[in-house]
Amino acid sequence: MGFASIRRVAACGISILALGQASGALAQETDDTEIVVTAAKREQSVRDVSGSVSAVSEATLQKLNAQSLSDYITRVPGVIFNDYQPGVSEVVIRGVASSTYHEANQATTGYYLNEVPLIEPGFPLVIPDVDSFDVSRVEVLRGPQGTLFGSSSLGGAINYVVNEADPARFDAGFEGGVSTTKRAGEASYAVKAMVNVPIATDKLAVRLVALQRYDAGYLDNTLLGEKGSNDLRVRGLRGSIVFTPTETTRVSALSMYQEYDLDDQTYVIFGPPKTFERATNVAEYQDTQFMMHSLRIEQDLGFATLTAVGSYTEKKADLAFDNSIFGGNDPRTDTPELASGKGKSKTEYGELRLASPDGGRFRWLLGVNYTRLRSNSTDGTFIEGISDYIDANPGEFGGRPGSELAPDDLASRTVSSNRVTEKAVFGEASFDIVDTLTLTLGGRLFEYRTAPRLQYLPNADLIPPFDYAPDTAKDSDFIPKASLTWKPSKDFMIYGLYSEGFRIGGLNVYSLATAGLPLTFESDTTKNYEIGTRFDLIDRTLSVDLTAYHIDWGNIQARLFTPGDFRAYTVNGGGADIDGVEISLNLRPTRNLSFTSNIAYNDARLSSLLPDSFAPGGGYAKGTRLPGASEWTLSNSLDLSFPDMSLKPRFGIAHRYLSSAPVDFAGTLDKGDFHLVDLNASVTVSDRIELSLFAKNLFNQYGILNAPFAFAGSVARPRTLGASVRFSLN
């Protein structure tokens, strides 16, 4: 059981979707290894899935010296990473996004950890970027996944699969690394450890993981006189308990905590070419954390397997921004306006499902789930001296004191909350019409209830305060899915797929404080039409995946900004047509040499006018490219290994290319159009110890990763050189 596994089959070479193969003491996947995933919530070979699923294996993560999503996720075809602040960076699949920054409502990609949702049904306070240590694999499901996974998966889903406790044997592991980044004032480091303890052999075990990582900053804050101001510290704990009282019963508990502490934001102010400078009056810190506890029970009933999953997820965020970079100091006090925000969310999730055995011509799955979200956030703007200014100029403020309009110099204060519940019934059934032809039908019937509240307190701008709490809104619908798969042999498959995704609506935080903004926005949907084929040639020396798709994105929730103060809001309108092709090739001409190439073409454009009252002409015309939707993405990797030699040396080179794309609907600035080349090498000094060297961004390429505004955005980390050591008892 579990979200993914590896099984042994009589095959040559690893599946193309494992994105490469690594050798060495801790990263071995032999020639008879095949990836098994549960994209349909049941175990299935990745080569048999009627849909686009990629699996980045633990071996590949180790080979790449991966720490976070930015190190590996863009190697998957059709995937772009809006690498911004830790905790809000977003994976974009097949160009389904309205911003290169951060969606103002639910993300367009769903995130899961061993089947437990990590994204709340509403604004994601934190988007967890799970550290790669002791992760079995990361599954990437491309295309809408609304039927089995619910809201937020308009473009696809990311599934982290972490290793759970193993009752069969004692195990321990360690990973340490040090690196240096060009322009950084000091070294980066990482220390990570794992221990697996069987308490009762084959019955009960505990697994513990702890990690700490420090990524040295490489940006200079000129106003603060800080070199390398954007230092990042990552800390994490993970614990797993597995109890198998009988051969037919499995109980597992999984808990995880991870925090990101960022000293200063990661964006630069575009001005001179290739700048690594930013200028703010204060350090714009951002601290995010999430904690998740889950319990899973699996019971073999003979005619089906019963699975019950329950989880509790809590997130917190605390951040600061310098608003004066938008329009200078406040004219009343000649001091900068500083923004702060704190938020907390709690999500409870429960799922119960029955799945038939894998054998037989008819296979089915039926489940129900329930989600409840409670979130609160407080935002404010601080202007030093504004309270004294109000008291010194009572005529401008109707005689009201500074203690009322700006207590502690807080010029404005906003309190928002949301209450969301979801109830859903979902299912999927597959029938082998003949031995080589399979029809699969699925659907999800859901109901969401949302109860937002927004309070705007007395303020120094004399905007009338309000307490807006609309009646509970209800949204219900049915999400279908259908596929037809023809597999005449084990080496060839072709499929056709129709699937849908959706997001729920919400409330614009600044709607009543800014004239002209809509109060609320509605849900949006994606409809995906896809055809794909997979085949193996020359005794599986060459594996090929080819997929073509069309996505119809309707009633888009588009993130826009007000002029001048750049307040984010969401508007519905228009639609988008997204057409693309994804090709994956895996060539293994010899036992020692492998080559992988992933190529994706994506044409994502508005299919009708997207309204924006602040834009010239009242909006963005049909044919406008979606923000961040690069037409071309390319990743190549070449791996050379000598497992029969002393020290088992391995050498690898990896290349990525991202074509240019506008950062917003107005097309004011482009991101992308850069190549990144990484090198990695390793030797095995014993059966348990592996040493490796790596170079990331070898040629020190400058690339814009995203930009919430035309004058500011994040850039690629400069050349980083490092070394790591890994130890595994088994």
C-alpha cells in the first residue's frame, strides 16, 4: 500500500518517468526496476496509467543533490516553477496560471503528502516545499485531477511520497552537505538524519527524520547595507509509526513539521541589467511553517480493501513588506509605509474508500471525503509618527484621536477569516472490454460551503470601516472523467482521456476598501482532452512517451493588481485555450550509459476578453498569452556509471531550458529564456558511504524566474558548488 512503490519486473531499464537512474551505495535502481504509482488511488505500473504521470525517484533526487522543488520539478515535461518566497512558490502545470507570483485564491496545482492534502480549500497560507531527504519519490500528475483529488488541481497535482517505518529491519541514514554560491557572503550547509527502529519484528516500527538546512543569501539590500540579505533557514521533523497486527491489517501514523525562516525577500528591483540588488527600509522577513498529523488504516476484506485516512494540518505565516518601494514615503510623515501580515489556518480531512482487488476484468473504487477549513489573518500598515500627526492635525481627521485611527502607528488594520467545508462522493470503475481494451469511467459529486468574513477597522486614511460577513455560500457540481486504453502488448499502449478540474470561489480582501473592485469571485474549471502513447523499442533500450492535449479553462480566476498601491484582487472573466505536446525519451544503449530528454510545447492564450477596469481598453484581448506560460521547456540528462569498478564512479550532466513568457497579462516584462547546466559526480567508498560533488548553474546564467510586478521579481540562484556525504546502514 502507500502512494507509490517500486516493484521488480522482468524489464530492462527504469521507466522514463523516473527521470533518470542513479547508481551508488544509496541510489541504486537496478535494470529490473519499474515504477509503481497510485495515481488512481490503487497500485499501478506507471507505464499502464491512462494519463500523464511522472515519478521522480529517490535515486534521482540523490543524484541531483536535490533539496527542494527548484532542484528537480522543472525536469518534468510541461512543468514550470514560479520560484518566489519559500512557502508561497508555486508549481504550474501545462500553463494553467494567471500569475507568475502567487494565486490570490487556491493554487492551480494540488499538493499532497502520502495521499493527505497539503492545500486548504481556499487561499493557501503556506504551500509546503517538502525537503527531499528520505522521500521515496515525488509524483507529478499532469492534467486536471478533480475527480479523485478534489479542488485546486486545475493543471495537475504534486504528490510527495515519504518513506514510512519498516518493521522488517533496523536502519539509519545520514546526509550532510556544504556548498558555496557566487555572491553569497558565507557557505550553505545541510545536516539530515534518519533512524528506523523495529519494535516488534514485522509488526511494529518507528521511523524518525530530522533536518536543518541553511541557504546563504546572494542578494544585496543596498538601503540596509546588507550583503547576502536573503538568508534562509529550513528545519524539519518527521515521524512515522507502522503497525501490522495481522496480514490483512495495516495501521500507519505520519506526522511532519517544517519551517522556513527567510531573513529578507528574494525579489530584486529591476534596473541595471542583471542586477542582484534590492532596496528596502527594513528587512522584509517571511517566516512560514506547517504541521501535519495523519492516521491511515487499511483492511483487506477479501472482496475489497477498505482504506480510512484522517489528518489535521496547521499552517502559520508571518511576513513584512516595505510598501514605500511602490510610491515613496508617506507624504504626511515623510516615513515609509511598512506592511505586515500574520495568518493561521487549520484543516481537518477525512476519507473513507473501498477498492476492489487488482485482478479481474472489472475493477472499481468508491469513496467519500470531508474537509473543514478554519483560517484567520491580520494585516496592517505601519507608518512611524502617524498617530502623532493625527493628534497634531485634528481638523484633517474630524477630531478623532490617533489612538483610535492609528494605535501604535498602525495606519490601517484588516482582519479576515474563512470557514469552508466540503463533502464529496467519488468513484472510478474500469472494465476490460477485451484483453487489450479498457474503458474507465469516474466522477465526483461535491458540495462546498464557504463563510468568509472581512473587517476593515478605523484607519488613518478615513476609509469607512466595515464588517462584511455574507451569508454562507454553497457550490456543488459533478466532475466526470473518462478514458479508453488500448494495450496490444506490454511494450505499446495508446490512450484517450477526458478529465476536469475546479477551484471554489472566494472574497476579495480589498474589495470594500478600494473603489471599483468586485466583492467576490466565482469558481473556475478546466476541461482536459488528451491522447497519449507509450512504447518501448529495441528490447526496452529506448522508451518513448508522447502526449497531446487541449485544455479549456473557463471563467478564469485571474489575479490582478490595482494601480499605484498594487493591491491584489481576483476577477472572473473570459477563458483560455491551452494546447500542447509533451515528449519524453529514455535511451539506455549500454549498462553504463543513459540519456533522458523531456520536451514540452505549450500554447496557452486567452480565448476571450479578460476584463480589467484598470487596463487600457478595459481588459486583455483574446490571444493574450497566459502569464508565465513558456512555449518551450526542455530538460536533458546524461548519466555515465561504472558499477563494476572500484568506488563505483558516476558522472552526470543535466541541462534545462525555459523559453520566454510574459510575467503578466499586460506583457510588461518577460521571464525565462535561459539555459541552466548542472554537473554531478559520486563515488562509493564503502557499501554504506557515498561521496558526491556537484555544480548547479555551472555557467552562472542570469534568469528571471517570476515577477509580481514589472519592476521587481526573483532571479535564478548564481553558480553553486558543493559536496555531500551520504550514509545508509542498509
